[in-house]
Amino acid sequence: MSEKSHHKVIILGSGPAGLTAAVYTSRANLEPTLIHGPMPGGQLTTTTEVENYPGFPEGIMGPDLMKNMEDQAKRFGTTLTVDTITEADLKSKPISLKSDKAEYTCDALIIATGAAPRLLGLDAEKELMGYGVSTCATCDGAFFRDSIITVVGGGDSACEEALFLTKFGKKVYLVHRRDELRASKIMQDRVLAHDKIEVLWNKQVKSIDGTKKDGVKSMTLYHTGTNEEEVVETDAVFIAIGHTPNSSLFKGQLEMDENGYIVPEKNSTKTNLEGVFACGDVQDHVWRQAITAAGTGCMAAIETERWLESGEAHQDSPGY
Ligand code: NAP
């Protein structure tokens, strides 16, 4: 039988949004429980140096920043629980969440489930993920010393990964489907000036060729204008083409845009359901920065506190 527990506030997700919400709600004595999956810390744990989070003039490693946030949340009494929620009834009072092993209820829910890396939709991505195909340069880059490495994408993530991978690879291809990069000017300049990086413009990956036993050997690219194909030798392919919000659990209950991003009220983290707040990348397809995620986590915590104080939470709830 699954274990049952009631909480005043549950936070789902342990990236900058969730942990900032945890710091604020725990400092407000709301004794939050933060539930996170088996890989805590969100996307910053798969990045290297974070140079643009205020307060760290020399930069800070992503995993260290997340560890600091977690320690700060724990210091004020946040309970961290590892579990994977598979069912959510956001309309019930109290709100109900279920996993394979437990049932949680809460008066207020802060959704900070973030976003997951997008894939190209190739069979090889599933077959060879972890065998030469990856979405995380920090995790897997060191396996490809003195190799030919490919990064797919033209945004800041792709540029950051390409630059990072020059530490290991003898050559790094950046495959981009257009003739200009989407990345910020500073990242573009760094990529274009790097002698190990070659940008393959107007190219899309048709297939990644290899086996689990031998890893990736090559990829077939096509020109997005002419469809002309070419086979390019490569030992690894890192996919860095953006993200999909982790919101499928709430589909049909919360208002979302066509890409699955939760749409809160304007200038607020309040969703269309009472007592349910959303912050961080699961509701942000525009800014998507650690600092903006943290900012909305703070907003969600303050709005949750005000909402609970207003007495709008169900008065018969076990939390009262
Ligand atoms: P992004 O900005 O959405 O860029 C995604 C890139 O992948 C685009 O170049 C896009 O091409 C390409 N792409 C998308 N779908 C594709 C497909 N099916 N096939 C081939 N290419 C595809 O995503 P991101 O780079 O992950 O960045 C997300 C946000 O985080 C941005 O706001 C970014 O500034 C920020 N970020 C900041 C830093 C930093 O400041 N250190 C680091 C990483 C990310 P098109 O350009 O043709 O659309």
C-alpha cells in the first residue's frame, strides 16, 4: 500500500526555480516539501561554468551553484524527497499527487519541473544515446578525447557545448540548419574565432551511423536548400537544439500554449487553478535563464504565501 502524507506546500522540481521557491517558502515557515526525480538540480547540473549568475564575479560551476541553493533551502527547513510523480489531480482539494510508492496531498503546489532537451527524431538518438549520441557535453565530453565531435544546433547551448568540447576533441563540427546562428553575439564570436570549430551551415542531420558496440562512426547530412547529401566522419553527436517543457503530467488541467508551456496569469505565477503556481522553464519559453527561473521561483513562493494567508485554501484541508 502506498504511503500517504499531507503538506502545506509541495514544490515539484529542484532547479533554480524550485529551490528558490523552497528557500522563500521555508523562510516563511511553510515547511515545504520539495519532490525531485533521480537527477536533482535541473539543467544547470549538466552545464560547466556559469558566468552570468549575479554574485559570482569569477563564475561558478553549475553543479556547485545548485548544491549551494539546495543547502540554503535545507537550512530553513525544506524537506527534499526523491520520487517520480506519475499522476496529478490539481482540481481536487487538497491537491493530490501520486507516485508508484506514495500519495501526497497539499494545499498549494508550486510546479517547477523545468524543460528537457529536444531531440531530432532520428532512430539513432534512441539506439545510440550514451553510445556516441548525447545531450550533455559536460557529462559525456571527456569520453571523446582527440576525437571528431559534432554539435547540432545554433543557439547559446550549442555554442557553449561546442566551445566546451574543444577541450577534448581534435575537431568540433557545429551543424546548423540556417546561415546565421541564433546564439548571443559573444558566443557567436567565440565559436567563429575558435580554430578547432567548423560550422557546417545550412545543414541538417539525416542519420547518425554507428552501433552500440563500436559507437558513432559518421553522420549523413543534407543541405537545407538543395537537399544534397554528404557523409561526414564523426565519433560523437551532441544534440543541443532547445528544450521541451516538462508539463505532460498536467495536460488537460492547466492552461498551456501549443508547445506545452504552462501559461500563468500575466505578471504572475498563478495558473488557471486555485493554489497551483508555476515557475521556471516549464512556463518560460522566452528568457530561460537560471536567474529568471530563480526570480519566478521567488514570485511563486510569495504568491503561495499570500494565497495561503488569504484563507482561500480549503478550510477542511488536513493542513489546517
Ligand atoms: P534555442 O535558443 O531555442 O536554440 C535552439 C537551436 O536549435 C536553434 O539554433 C534552432 O535553429 C536549432 N533547432 C531547433 N530545432 C531544430 C531541429 N529540429 N533541427 C535542427 N536544429 C534545430 O535553445 P538553446 O540554445 O538551448 O537556448 C535556450 C535559452 O537558454 C536561450 O534563451 C539561451 O540564450 C539560453 N542559454 C544561455 C546560455 C548562456 O548564457 N550561457 C547558455 C545556454 C542557453 P534555428 O536557429 O534555425 O531556430
